[in-house]
Amino acid sequence: MGQLVVRNIENAVKTRLQRRAKRHGCSMEEEVRDILRSAVRAEETPSGGLGTDISNLFMGTGLSSDVTELRGHTITPAKFES
């Protein structure tokens, strides 16, 4: 297994990591390993695109109408006159 040394962590961050580890019943090192695993796992989850992400964010909030599909439409930039 590899090792990672992180220097110059703010005291407040270290304290919060220690508290979080204590709440989860593990060492601070194990807590940091878990945080890093979760961050990498979340990064590997493919996104369906911005529209899909927005749709998933609001799924189950009571929106009863469909959102119109805009794929394939020509984008026209806004024109501002001074």
C-alpha cells in the first residue's frame, strides 16, 4: 500500500478530523482514508450531463410537468444594444 504525507494542515481542520473520527469510532488516519475513498468514488461516477444533474437534483420535489428537451436546437446568443 502507498503512503501519503500531507503537511501544513490548519489546526482547525485537524481538530475537526479528530472529532469526526471519534464520532465514527475510528482513528483519524482511517477517517481520512475513508474521506479520500469517497471522494475518488464520487469522481468516478459518470455524469449524464448538466441537464441530467439538474433533473436528478429536483427529482421527487413535486414538479408535475416534463422539462422540454433542448438537444439539437440552435443556440442563439443574446443581443444587447447600448
